[in-house]
Amino acid sequence: MVLTGAVAAFRGALGFCSRIPVGSDEADWEAFRRRPAALPAVGYALGALVALPVIAAASVPARVPPATVAVAFPAWLYLVTGITHLDGVADLGDAAVVHGDADRRREVLKDSSLGVGGALAVALVVVGLAAAGASVLEAARLPAVGAAVLVVAAEVSARGATAALVCLGDAAHEGLGSAVTSESGAHSLAGVALAVAPVVPLAGAVGGSGGVRATAAVIVAAVVVGLLAFAWARSRLGGVSGDSLGATTELARVTALHAGVIAWTLS
């Protein structure tokens, strides 16, 4: 029964976090809501899939121009994961620059029009992903599998940071945020940590001590982003929303990638 529920939660999380046609249904969604650890768990599969442009660039005999990887990496990532989370970045970017209290910011979140703050936030995330995709191969100094592990670690850690918000946060209003936070609590953090933990020995097996240090940097960066997002959502929005969860995933991923690149370069 426990295994069946975990599989359903994984399928529900995969359907929620990507455009992969897994055929998830209402039962899978309900299982996912009760198991936030499914978020970092699907990060392993999504990270491996998202890393394909980097793997391809490392596998061909000729040197692929970094600019080509820079374009291919974010384009493929959003083809796989969709733009739902990126929409959260846009909405929070607009809410961050608006004048007023939490009620006013929540009104901006519901506005479908894109403002300057949202456009700037989206541009920074996409440019950051492009730069990470262009540099991750050289930073890893390994065959394709080493670079792939770095991308997987960033994806798992970013999803883990979002899952932590689900465990710790209270919803600012009725919606996606309340749908997922109402079923979890701080007790679920242990499961999230257990789901994230395997990326460290995985990186060590591929990249040795350098891989471990890079992955540790990835996890720390994602945790910091998650904590900042949690604090900002509580003080500026009155609680966690679906937009803040999506934005946390995007911001934690790009920050974690760059932290990993820097750590692996310096190792």
C-alpha cells in the first residue's frame, strides 16, 4: 500500500512538474499532495532529461560552440517542464515592485498582464539558465555523465527547496498553494531530505571529491533560495502561493547551477 501510494505520488508530481504524458489522474494528484518528497524524487528523472543538450554537446567528436548550448539548454528545459513555474517568476516579479501591502501584491499576482518587474525577472532567469548551460561542461571537466550529474543535482535540489516551502508554509489564499500546503507539515521535511540526499554519493561516484563539493554547493544554494523565498512570501504576500512555489523552483535551479559550476571550477 505504501509503495502504491509512493508510485502514485511520483506519477502525480511528474505530471504536475512536466509536460511528460504520464497519464496521471485525480488519485495521483491526491497522493502527490500528501507526499511533498515526490517533488525532489522526480527531480532525478527530470534532471537527467533536462541534461540531454549538455550530454549531446559533450558526446559529439567536434567541439560544440557554447552559444549553441546556451540556446538549447533553456529551450529544451522549458519544452520538458513547461512554463508554469516561469509564469510564477513573472507574477512574483511584478508583485515585488508594486507599491502597497500584501493585499495589493496578491491582486497583482492574479493579474494576467506582464509588467516590467515580471519581464525583468523572467529575462534574468532565462539568461542565467543559458549561461549555466554554456559553462557547465567546462566546469565539470568530465565526460557527459559528470555534467549530467551536476544538472540532476540542481534539479533535485531546486525541487527539494520548493518541497520545503510546501512543508513549512501556510497558504496566502485559496488556490494551488493551499491545495498542497494543507496536506503537509514540518514532519514531512525528513522525507524531503531523504529524497535529496542520494545526489551527494551519486556526484562522488562520478566526480570524486570535486563532485561532492560541487553538489554540496548546489544543495546549499537551493536551501538559501528556499529560505529567502519563504521569508519573502510570508512578509510580502502573507503566506505561500502557487506562484511563490513555482518561482522558488526556477530561482533555486538557476542559482544552484551557478553555485555548482563555481564550486567545481575551483575544486
